[in-house]
Amino acid sequence: MLAYLTRRLFAAAVMLVVIILVVFCIFFLVPRWAGVDPATMFVGKQADPAAIEAVRQKLGLGDPILAQVWEFFKGLFAGRTYVGGGDVTQCSAPCFGYSFRNEQAIWPVLTDRFPVTLALALGAAVLWLIFGVAAGVLSALKRGSLWDRGAMVVALAGVSLPIYFTGLLSLAIFSYGLGWLDAQYVPIEESFTGWFGGMLLPWITLAFLYAAMYARITRATMLEVMGEDYIRTARAKGLREPVVIGKHAMRSTMTPILTMLGMDLGALIGGAILTETTFSLPGLGQAVLKAISDKDLPVILGVTLITSLAVIVANLVVDILYAVIDPRVRLA
Amino acid sequence: MYDALVTPLQRQVGAGYSRLRGVAATMTAPLHEPTAEAAPSAAEEAVLAGSAEGKAVQGRSLGRIAWERLKRDKLALTGGVVVLALIAIALLAPVITNLVGQDPETHHEDLIDPLFSTPKGAWGGISADHLLGVEPVSGRDVFARIVYGARISLLVGFLSALVAVVLGTVLGVLAGYFGGWLDAVISRVMDGLLAFPQLLFIIALVSVMPNEMLGLTGTGVRLFVMILVIGFFGWPYVGRVVRGQTLSLREREYVEAARSLGAGRFYILFKELLPNLVAPIIVYTTMMIPTNILTEAALSFLGVGVKPPTASWGQMLSSAIDYYDSDPMYMVIPGVAIFITVLAFNLFGDGVRDALDPKGSR
């Protein structure tokens, strides 16, 4: 188990380094190939050459790409000092640099926005796991029944509906039309009920989409598992049906679900861009979207890193859980 | 039982041999003269297909069997018909809009309420002239924009799926067949890409691209970049499946047989292995297209994809955010267009999967 863990941790670390390199290349090399100097993105196109040169000096944008990456790495763990233009700026670890647009440090922005996205993703995940998996299992057990067909039609519709459409639709119906819920995001420190009310629609819409996907996958996996020999063996041993399903079938059914959950949760925690845009939630996704339209490279870099980290950590957790559920994984 | 009949050995050795001698035979080459051992399975298949009962047992190709299955799947056929209709709409967009006398980019400010900048009249300004109403502010005809939007959706959906399938197939086959370090590298890259926060990277890549490139400008560049980037992030899904299939197929006897007859590596790859990979590739392609259409709509919704005045469904939804309370029709119409399109592709894709993979759940 320990060897397995070490291997997984090592792979995750390598992955993170690769992602940082790729992100750097995308944001600092591609613009250069396209003939745009990152320094001009900071100062603006009309700035005089001297100002551009000063920025390039201070941010080290003229250095070779690997040197820049190294400086960035060092900043993350040890802090970083920007020298140039006659002044010295000290940025303590973890230093993600400063926004090109408002010259704010990026780390506080990230810590500010992260909880919103985390709450959105976790709340929705609880909902979709409960309803999606339950619907899938029931459909598989009552295959061909009215419930099965109804649930699968709803699930198929669910996976075909984009979240930004169901989101707007639910806003128009429940918030504007019926007036049940307030569409406004309220920080949790201000009012818990206000926050809960504001998050309810985003949670439900996001969970609906994922519950539809999970119901389809759960049903398919469950059907396959129920046809296995060991289920017949379990029945032949005289086990009661709830035990056969709950203890024997569910265990195999949950493994692929868990893999999906890790990937989906990781991706969502890193920024549920579409949901946040639709409901105007001040999370990471909105931050990165704004940064992209502003060409604010350091912010994009910071959010991308957090996102990748979330995906990798989520996958790591899943891998470990996997090893707990399925002993074969440990030995492989 | 079905698997054992169609994939391995007999047909392949026979077909492969005849092809080596220069006789044309394709993947759908009928299975002639089933051996005594294979005959009962073939008969079962025939009964399953609901025809040929009592007649002499006739061999059928995988393609034929799949088609027979698909033909009985009403939902899948409905999806297929809708997909064909959408393709026709996209191809004939200028003809259709001419027919109703509208244009996707002409402004009709006289139809807009100057106070709220929403269309005059009920239901988003639906009238005999404007079948689906007009847009808020500009008064552009929604019907014409929906029709033209189909072009963008389908173009990106199909072409990016093509990019993904070509890349995924070639790299997957290479990884599976040659193994060793090549497999290690390709597999790691696939793992990495699958673990990437894809939407974020797609948005970022599309947004750092310049406005002019390779002789294309504006919408052209955006479409080109979107197709490439969406396709690039899609190939590992195909690649993984193709690699797995190749791994198991390369050990089969018919590959051995071809090798012993002196066939070269690339002959085996493309003539012996690839035809057997066609089924999973088709399944993944049909499932990938709706996902790509959704991604394109999402990008345009987020403002990094196709930009106005060019019409795209995602972009229409994004501008509808500001009017969901005052002009809900403007939000519903592009949303329903996306929904119908994606649903049709999903229905058809599910049908194709069930038809080609009988072991799959039904």
C-alpha cells in the first residue's frame, strides 16, 4: 500500500510540473509566436517603448522561458522579489505574481474565490450522487419498467441540455416567474439563509446535468454486474436479494462511478465556469473568464494551476479509495 | 457467442489471404459458407434479426447485422432523421432564409421598443415576417440566425470529431501495436490530457490566438482554432479505446497468419487491424459529435468562440442572459435548438452503439 501511494504521489507531482510548463508555454510563448509581446499586454498597446522595456525588465519577461518558469516556481515556495524601474516589490510565498490589470497580488484573489466554487461543486456533488446513482440502480433493477423508461428519458434529456440553458430557464421560472428563490449571490458571512437560497438553484441545475450522466452510467454498469457469475453464486448461496445487491453488486458498480466522481469533482472545483457565469457566482471560473478577456496572464496562470491541482488531488484521492475498495489495484 | 462468430479467425484469415492475393475484400465482406461450428450462431443471429426464418442459413456481415438492428430501433432512427434534417438546414441555410425573405445580419430597429430595448409585441416579436421573433436591441431575425447558427454548430461538431478520430486512431494503433517506449509516451500523454482541466485550456488557447492567421480572418480563425483545439482534447478518448482494442487484436491468429504470409507491418496495421477497429471508432465518433457541439456552444456562450454579427446558438444564449426576465423567448429558442440537435445525435449515437455492440446494455 505504501509503495502504491508513493508511486501515485510521485506521478501526481510530475503531472503538476508538466502542467505548469505547458501553461507557461501557452501564455508566454504562443502570444510571442503570434507576434504579441506579453509586456505590451501589461502596459497596453499605445505605451512608449521605454515603459514596455521597464516592465519586461521587472517581470523578467525577456528572459528565456525556462528561467521564467524557474522564477515562478521559486516564487510559489520561497517568495519572489521584483526589481526594476527604480523600486523593489516584495512578494511573499506563495507568490503567484501580480495582476496585469489592477496590480493586485493574485494569491488573495484565489483564496477569496476558491470557497465559492468549492461550495458549489461539493453541494452539487452530494445531490447528484444521491439522486443519480439511486435512479440508475433502480432503473437497472426494474429494467424495462415504466420507471426505468421514464428515468432514462429524463436522463437522456438531461445530458442533452446545456447547463447555461437549464440555468437561465430555472432562473426565469423559479426566480423571476414564481419568485421562490432569490437569484442573487450572498456571501455566507452575511447571511447563511441568504447564501443557501442563492446557491440552491445553481446546485440543483448543476446536479441535474451530472445526475443524468451518473444515472446512465450507473444503470449500464449495474446491468453488466448483475449478469456476472459471482452474483449468481451469491444468490445460490441463499443470500437475500438486498445483500446481493447492496454488498456484492454495489461494490463493483461503484468503482467506475468513483473514477468519474474524481475527475468531475476535480474539474468543477477548479472552476465551474459555465455555472458561475450563468448564475453570476463570484468563483474561480468567473475570475479566469474575466482574466482571459482582459488578457491578464498571471491571473490565468494562477487559476489554471489551482484547477490542475484540484484535478490531480481529486484523482489521487480516487486512486487511494480505489485501492481500498479493490485490492487488485494495490497489487498491480 | 456473437463476438466469436464475427471477429476472429475464419473470416479474417480468409479475407486477409484473398486480399494479399490482390482480391478486393472489405470489412463488410459477407461471411460465406459458415462452418458447421459457426452455423448455429449464425442461425441464432438470423432469428434475432427477425427474418430468414426457415430459410437456408445465410451469412451476414457485421455491417449488415448492425444495420438490421438499427432499423428496428425507432428512437435511433428518429434521431438519425433529425440529424439529416439539420444537415440539410445547415447546407441550405441561404436558400431557407431567402425563402422567408430574411437575413441573419440585417437590423430591424423599428421593431424594438426603445424604452426596454426588447422586441415589440408578445412572444419576442413573433410575426408572419419574423417566424421566431427578433433579437433585443438590434432586431435581427431570430429564425435566420438559428438557421445560420446550425452551420457553425455542425461544422465544428463534425470537423473537430474528425480531428479527434484521426489523431486518436493513428496514435492509438501505433501505441497498441508497437508497444515499448512509444506506447509509454503516448499513454502518458493521453493520461495527462484526460486529467487536464480541458474547458479552461480550450478557452485559454482560443483566446490567445491572433485575429489573423494562415490567410484567415475573424470568424474563420476562430472556427479553425476551435475545431483544432476541441479535436485535440478529444483524441485521447478515442486513442485509449483504439489502443486497448489493438493490444488484444494483435495477438489474434489472423494477424499471425498474415505475418506468416509475409505481410509487412503497415499492411497488418492498416489492412488487418484497422478494419476491426471500425466499430468502436464509429461508436466513439457518434458520441463525440454532440459533446463537441455543446463545447462550441459553451465557448461562444462564454464569448471566446464565434462573435456577433456571425450567428451561433451559444452566442445567442449568452446575449439572452440580460433578457431572461423581459424577453424569455429569445433565451428559449436557441436553447431548444441546441437541445434538439444534441438529443438527436445522442439518440442516434446510442442506437449505433447498441447496434454495433450487442453486449452493451439495452
